[in-house]
Amino acid sequence: MTIDAVLEALRRVIDPEMGVNIVDLGLVYDVSVDDRFVDIEMTMTTPACPLYKYLTQQAELEVRRAFPQLQAVTIVLVWKPEWNPMMMSWNARALLGSY
């Protein structure tokens, strides 16, 4: 299991409001992999995002689905740096018609 493989699993989590996966939206800040543990630092587009619980649950579900041998998946919401549209991938920006 690699960080890239975890990011691929996280790309299956689609923000229902934006229609883009959380990796390309720039919501995933850090992933660390240690044998049977995965730690993910992610954010939301705003601290008041009503989808935070849904997105974090889906993120854990997809990582566990991809790697059933994991003992733990920990997701921590962070707010620094503050998310902004420039954190999106070029593909996401093109899809959403911004920048």
C-alpha cells in the first residue's frame, strides 16, 4: 500500500455539491501510511460545510474498501491552511469553469 494508492481510493469520494472528487478539489492535505494504519488530514471548503460528516465517512469507507487489511483509518479535519479554489487540480478548475 502506497500514498498514491490511498489517494486513488480517495478519488472515488465525490463532493455531491461540486461533482468533483475530494483529491482534485484539494481537500486532502496529507496522507501517511504505516503498515496497517492510514492517517489522512483533510479540510472542507468552509468550516461550516454541512457535508463534512458525509465526506469523512465516505473517505474512510473507500480507503477501507481498497485496503481491507487495515487496522485503522484516522481522518483529521484541519483548517490551516484555509482552503481556496487555487488548491484544486487543473482538471477540477477546468471542469468547474474557474480560473
